[in-house]
Amino acid sequence: MFIRLLQISLLMGLAVACGGETEGQSPESVSEKEPINLRSGEERVDIGPLSLMASSERLVEILPDLQNIDEFRSNINNHVLKFKVHNKNFRWLDISCRKDGLINEPLLVVLTPRQSEVSIPVSFDRFDKSLMTYHCRFANEGVAGEEKSFTFLRSHIVSGHQTLESFGEIVAFDSLLIDQDAVWRAGSGFRRLKVNQLVSFNGKIVTFTDDEASETPDGMSGASGAIIVVNADRAVGNLMVELRGKDGGRQMNIPAKNPTIFPRDPNTDGMCKFVESINEKGCEGRSGKKGVPGFTGFPGLNGGDTGSFKLKVSTFSFMDMKVLYFPGNGGPGGEGGEGSVGAPGGIGSTAIIEPPDRPGIGCLRCSMMASLEVSSRRLTFPDGPQGPKGDNGGKGAQGESGTSLESQVRLVDNLKSFISDWSFLKEYSNENNPTHP
């Protein structure tokens, strides 16, 4: 099996723009012990003459060296909404936030000059959809201001063996954690993954597992691995990617029987004209010629292509990654076709009995053999048997192996994150998007 190894080290400070470095831009410098805060910038909210700043953050941010992986894992779907008033010239400010879809009383907090900053916990529960929105109203001393909505995207943990196919072609998460020794199986087709943060704790993404590679049914070509496209704002940890095509199945079609039929060969006819007894040699017809061999079997079914892995990290990467390629092997060739029938046997001799003064002896012995016809003083010897059938054709060749497809890893520095707008997810939210326990 052809194996090609691509090892890519994505280390801190390595940022390669498409087509080269961008002038005036420098890689982001982050310490291994400094949390990675993916929430950039604040939103300004105006309430009459008063303004406040609103922001959303994860409760726990991952460290580049994964030292806080346990804390990050247990809080992966916990966030906070932060509100802060910089201007102290106000008496009180009411903030009322309600979770989308709930009819219970909203959460109400009051800011004063003494307490001008507040954090509101936001958590996903098992019944929440992939997108969760909080609607917040603001009132300055009873004067209502604008309403703001804050949308959060569910994060996901891959543990054990999970199947990416169950999520559909397009998958989006806030954080995706591929946990220790976890395997995420992509299968075939096209898989597009959009995440704010890709974290792998010695995890693995595969198209097919090694055990699956040889499970192709007879008569089917090997399935090709998926085209996996991952767009991430940040990437942290250690990740192994195995791109594997399935082996081709056994060829089940068999060529048609060889239709060639040889005519009777005159050289197989009996050669007698005069005989003294029925035991004369060379009077019966000889066996016909052997048939022609059958056609060679069809080639085995082709193995599947590896699939490809394309990763684009737009802001920051502290990840070591290996990509391994395992094209599917070609399947066994099919059985050869049947050989043709043998040629007809030679015609037995019709001979005159000698000596002519003793016809009775020959005729008496002739009458004891049903296969001989006796007419006056002539004997007709049996025809030869039909020739044997030709040998079956040889087994077909092994099918062709799959192809190792090209993978790409691109780091683009200081680009606006594509994940700042989740509008493309509307059709996947609510009833179309599964609830994850």
C-alpha cells in the first residue's frame, strides 16, 4: 500500500498569507501560558445620552499549551455577557435579557455609578439548538434605549469514535475539541467545517478507519475518502489526519463462454478399408480436438482515492499536525470465462471383411456389438468422441489502486474572521439542526 506522509508544524508566529506575506502585517505574538481570547472588540450601545460597551466571552479560554484542558473541556459551552458603563454621570441603568424561545421572566440587572460593570452567565443546556440568542433591552433611568441581540454558537466535544457524516455536509461550532485519542470519522463526500476555534488533544480525523478499508462488498469499487475543508479562526493542539480510501471489491462479472467451434478434422476419421476382424486398429474415429480456452477474467474493482484535507486558519495557530495518505487497494480480478466446446470426433471406417470366403465369422462377431452395423460383408466402426472442452480463461488482473489527493494548509494573518457572521446557519438552526446532548 502506498503511504505518503505530510508533516506540518503550525507554530506560534508562523502566518503565511495567500500569495506571500502582506506588507504592514506582523504575526500575532502569544505566549504558551496566555489564554486565547477569541472575542475581539466590543459593541457600543446607546441609551439616550448614555453609552455602554457590551462584549461576550467564553468563561474559560484554552491555553496554547493545553495545560488547562480539563477546565476548558468542562466549561466549553459556558459563556459570559459583559456590560460596562464608562460614564459615571448616571443614576441607574436597567438591563433586561431574555433567552430566545423562553417565556419566563427575563434576567434583570441594574447598573449604578458604584457598580458600573456586570457579567451575565450564558450556558447551553442539552435542549438548546446549535444557535442560542439573548435579547437585551436597556433603559437609562426609565428611558428605553435600543435593543441588542447576542448570538452564541454551540461547541462540541469529540470523544471516543464519532461520525461526522451524521452532522451533514456543513458543520459549524464555536469551539471544536477533538479529545484525547478521539477519532472523528468523515466518511465519503464533502465535509465543510466552520469553527471559531479548533482544539485537538492528540485527536484524530479520518475518512475511514483501517478496519473499514477492506469492508467493500463484492462487485463494488472502493469508496473514496471525503473532501474535508476546515475553516478556523484559531487552531491549537496536536492533530493527526488519516486520509484513506476503501479497497476495491472482488470482480463478480464473468466473461461469456468462448463461442468458437472447431469443425471435424478429417485426420481423426478411421483409416480402414479392408479388415480381417473387428479388432483391427485405426478403424474407429478418433477424439475431436480440444476446445479453445475461455476469455481472461475482468479486472478487479478499483480502490478509492484518499480524499483531501484543507485547513485554513485565519488568525492564530499553535498546532502540530500530520496528514497520512492510504489509497485503497484494487480488488481481486474476476474468474475467467468457460472454454469453447471440443470439435466433433472423427467418422468411423466402413471396411470390407476379408477373407471373403469366411464372412460368417466377421458377421457373427459384429452382431455381438451394438455399436457396429453389419451389412453383407461390410463393417461400420464407431465415430470418435467429441473433443474435450477448452480450459477456463485465466483470472483477471487486480484492480487499480486509488489516488492520493493533494491537501492544503493555509494560514492567513490579520484577516477579518469569516465567523463573525453566522447568517449562513439560519437554515440549519432550529428544527433543521439537531440538539446535542
